[in-house]
Amino acid sequence: MFEFITPLFCLLIVAGTFAGIVFGAIPGLTATMAVAVCLPLTYPLGLENGLALLLGLYVGGISGGLVPAILLGIPGTPSSITTTFDGFPMATAGEGEKALRIGIVSSLVGGLVSLAILFLFAPTLADFAIEFSYVEKFLIIFFALTVMAALSKDLLLGIFSGMLGIFISLIGQYDINNGGNGHIRLVPDGWDYYLDTGFSLLPVLIGLFGLTAILEQAEIGVPKGHSREDLKVGSESTFSFGIFRNQIGNLMRSSCIGTFVGILPGVGGSAASLLAYSNAKSFSRHPETFGKGEPAGIVASEAGNNGLTGGALVPLLSLGIPGDSTTAILIGAFTLQGIQVGPLFIGNNPDTWSAMIVAMLIANIAMFLLMYLAIRHLALVVTVPKHILFPVILMMCVVGAYTINYGIIFDVWTLLIFGLFGWLAVKLRLEVAPFIIGFILGPSAEIYFVKSLESFGDVSIFFTKSWIACVLWLLIIASLAGSLYFSRRAKSETAGE
């Protein structure tokens, strides 16, 4: 049953986790970037071994962000922003090592709780989703896009970003098997040879999450790096697991919050940690201590953002909808191996499902051991000069994009196009997460919409097909209405100030 557990499988998980920790610990690099850059390496490894590497990168990347957040007050990843609130004050007070160990243990608990929920919930949801018709499948995608838009900084820009992703995904031939007429759509004259099947997914992902990050950091200016003297790793106060005696409720609550946020498509780790942190502060008997070096703040932040890892895989494996930008890249790994994720995935691929669960378990344990036992040495990662690191990453992006489809130079141009697009999108306040989810789900949404009309012949079927369709419409309306309410409330509060 567990034939996939080989020395190579375990080695890839540990290596991926270590590399992810390094990426997460260097400000400007993220778990998403680590997975995107290393995605081409998975093709010759096979599906199980490839996923072992990528899941290790995912877990390690999310966890590694706590190192600079605590020692330097600079979040290594977006999900570790709230870790700086209490971690850095503890470090400046000579309790850096204690804060790091609190964060590491909390990360382990958050990861294991989310993994348990993934193991129990994803198969049940997949079995339920198997009964969905084309109508329900289309509405599920529509709901996912509205959730992402609703949770964007600006509702209209979030909707526009998602629709732009769908629009670009429709470039290429309109396949007859999908209800089309075989014509090439949205392609300029003379570009048919390059874009007859549209933009390749994997170079798009590498460009948006690899090259864009390098361009953003280059624009800011590449610092020389931090010295050892900048690292506030003190040993004046000792760490004890007894710290968690009064934090069990906080740990479990924050882990579940992070998992729930991960299940919502495209929300991201920063929302998970912020929600968990604010919740812990609300439940605390001494909320005034938060932001001044309160260990409960680190517990909530790290348990919350690591709870995201298992939660984001729930919609991916049961519905075929990525939970966040990193799991969107995991679709590329499945695509490389010719496997489609969705309601039938777990039932049709039990070995791969088991491999993912085992890989996540080993990755969380490896993350804990690597960081807890060698934290003083790992802290030195933040001193790596970026002017050495970034050219290596850029080379990996280009080589990966070129070789991923057996040496097509247009894929390198795709990498450049979408790398520049991602860089400009930030300046135009567009949301990258809704865009990439729209790009991935756009073709499926079109197929389900067309097939629904072919099967039932009337647009009203989207409103009357079943009670599930009615529930999905209520959720869609609720997500948009809630977003409008909170947006207007925020504006009124700002105007009142």
C-alpha cells in the first residue's frame, strides 16, 4: 500500500522542506516562488516523488518566514506579517531564540491540524462533488471567483483581475470537443503557430511568481544583506514547552481558522494569520500585551498561517479549485504528469492521495526538526547576499520555462511577458491571485457553461437545476454583499477619522 515510500521519496521531502525554509527565510522570496521555480524539476521524478519535493517546499516556505519576522522585524513571507508584531519585540528584549522556538512549535501544530482536516474532509467533499452536473460545476467556479474578488483589497479590481485571467485563458483554438467550432480565438495574424493552444500554464506560473518577485526586488534595490550582528538570537531566557500549557485553546482555534481560510479559494496566508491573530487578541484576558512581545501572538500567527497548508489542498483535490496561489502551481505538477485534479482524483488515484498525505506529514516533522534543532544556524540564511541569489533564481526560471515543454523558445517569451505583467499588475493595483485562478479555471468554466446549455437548452437551468444550485447562488450573493458592506464600512471609518 505504501510502496511509494522509498529513500528517494523521503530525501526529496527533506530536501524540499529545507529549500523551502531557505526561501521563506530570505525576505522577498516566498513559498510560492520556491514551488514555481522548482516545478520543472518534478517532470523526470514522476508524480509521487515530484509532489514530495513540492509539498516539502510548500510547508518549509510557509514556516521559514518566521525567521526574519522575529529576528529582523521583516516578514519573510506575506503570511508572517503578524509574527513581527510580537516576535520582533521579544527578539529586541533578548528573547529571540525563545520566540523562534514558540513559532516553530506553533507551526508544527498548525500544519498537523490542517493535515488531519484535509485527510478527513477532502474525500467526503469529493464524494459529494461527484454527483454535480455541469451546472453545479460552473457555479462552484463562479463562487470561487466571487470569493476571491470579495476578499481582494478592492472588489471591482478583484472581479476585473479574475475576468482578465479568464479572458486570457480563452486565447487559442476553440476545441470542437468542448462545444466550439475549431477556430483560433483572440490571436493576432501570424501568431497562430505559437498560440494555437494558448499560453502554456507552467511558464505563466513561473513568470508570475518567479520573475515578478525578482523584478520587484530589483526595483527596490538589492541590499548587501544582513550581518550576523543584526540577528537578535539571545539565550538570556530559556524556552520551555510549559509555555503552551495555557495556549492549547489558542493553538487549536488558530489552526482551525487557518485551515478554514485555506479552504476559501485564493485568500492566502496573510489573511489566515491576521484573522487568527485578531481572534487570539479578542479572546485574551490581557489584549493590551499584544504587540509588545506577547507569546500568544506568535502562537496565533504561526498556527494560523501553517493551518493554511492543508486547508488550501481541500478544494484543489476535491473540486479541482486551487485554495491559494501555491496550490495553483501544484496543478502544474499534475498537468506535467497528465493527471487532472477534481472530484474523481482521490478515488482514481489512491496511491497519489496517500503519498500526498504521507509527504505532508513527513514535511511537517522535517520542518520542525530542521528548524528546532538547528535554529541558530538557519538564522544565518538571512545573511545570504541577494546579488548572488537572484541571478541563480533567474537562470532557473529561464531554463525551467524553456525545457518544460521540450525546448520551445516561445515559452521563454511567455515567462518574460507574464513576469512583466505581474510587475505592472502591482502598480495598477490588480490582484494576481484572482487573475491566476481565473486563468486556470477559465477553460473549465467555459466548458461547463456550454455543456449546461447543450444539455438543458435554457439559461434558467442555472437557477432551477437543484437545491445545490440555489445554495451556491445564495453563497455568491452573500460573498458579494458582504464585501460591499465591509468596503463601505471601511470607507466611512476612514472618512470619520
